[in-house]
Amino acid sequence: MFEMSAFANGVLAAAIAGSGATALGALPVFLLRGMSAKANNLLLAFAAGVMLAATVFSLLIPALDAARHSLPDGPWAGLSVIAALFAGGGAIALIHALLPHEHFEKGPEGVDPGRVSRIWLFVIAIAIHNFPEGLSVGVGAASQDPQAALGIMLGIGLQNLPEGLSVAVALTGLGYSRLFGFLVAAGTGLLELLGGIAGAGAVAVGPAILPWALAFAAGAMLFVVSDEIIPETHRPGFAEGATAALFAGFGVMMLLDTM
């Protein structure tokens, strides 16, 4: 049975934490003359820490709790959540391997990136990054668990603030106008809204799949952090600061989730 309230909660949360926070974070691009590579790196590493903590405290732990209520005693709850975690990571890994895209530091990846213009390669890379975030927010908010919903919404919204600014500043550094950089950064937030719609819709249609939807979203997020953000922030000369910023982000998100 389709639960309209669960779906509406998921979509609204994705709109606020995804579209709204990303656009808000990109606004300072109109005031800043630029951003140092070190500052940009620290912001992204902080966002990675927030995402890691949100994956654990707002997705995996609620997934395990819900699975224990749905399955008999024994290892089955944990094993099923692990399977869904791997499935989420594997799904994003497959998309990552097939779609042509380009990162600001890692360069072009995917199948035949040379046939797509560079700006669209960046947009696709951001889409691969943002869709799992929206999926996580949609699933978490549709779970009707206030703590999990608020935790993941705050976490993704918090990390989208520096992410929106980083994208806008990076595009202006490539020679695009500030307005164009802002519009592209804000537009990437719409991709999170699409992810939120997908996640909330899945839970609303089949509430019983909630534990595995949460774990699937966690796997997608974990892949993004491990394969995308951490390698981007651990360039030579930046690794030590990036690790400290990641710890700071993890601690802030942990505090928010436990308050």
C-alpha cells in the first residue's frame, strides 16, 4: 500500500537538504574572488566526514534495528543488511564504471569520456555523487523514524553547503561566469531531489523493505565517500589536513545525531 505521508516527507526532506542547501551553499560564489585549493580541499573532506557519520548513525544502525524486527533471531538480520549494503555500493560502482564523467582532480573516467563535452562530464560526475545522497534522505525521511530522518537530513544538508560552494568555485576557476557556476551548482541539487523521490517512493510502496532500503542507500553513500571524495581530497600535500577535516565532519555529524 502506498503511504502518501511517508512519500511526502521523503520528497520534502530531499528538497530542503538537497536542492535548498546546495543552492544556499553556492551563493557566496558571487562574493568570493576565489578559494584556495587547500580551503576547498578541507571543505570537501569535512563533507566526507559528515557523510560517513550519516551512513553509520542515520542509515546502517536504523537498518539493523528494523531488520531485527523483521527477521528471526540469529545472524540473518546482519547478513541481510550487509547484502543490501554491498548491493547499494555495487550499483553505484556499476554506474560509475559505465557513465563517462570527469572529476576536478582525478580526471576523466568511465566509458569513452572523450565523446562528451567537459562541462557535461563534470555534471555527470556530480550526478553520480548526488543521487545517492538524495536517495538516502528520501529513504530516511520516509522511514517515519524522526531521529533517523532528522539525522540524515541535517547531515546531507550540512555537507551540501560546502559542496555547493566547491562546485561553483571550481567552475568559475575553469573560466565560467559566477552566475553559470551558481546555476550549475544549484541545479545539481535537483539530482538529489530525484534521488529523494526514488527512495521515498520505494519505501512508501513497500514499507517492509525499509531495512534494506536504508542499507542500500548506505552502501551507495559509502562508495561515493571511498571512491570519489577521499581520493579527491588526499592529493600530495593535502592528506594530513584532509584527515583532520574528515574527523571534524564525522564528529559534528555524530554530535547532531546523538543530541
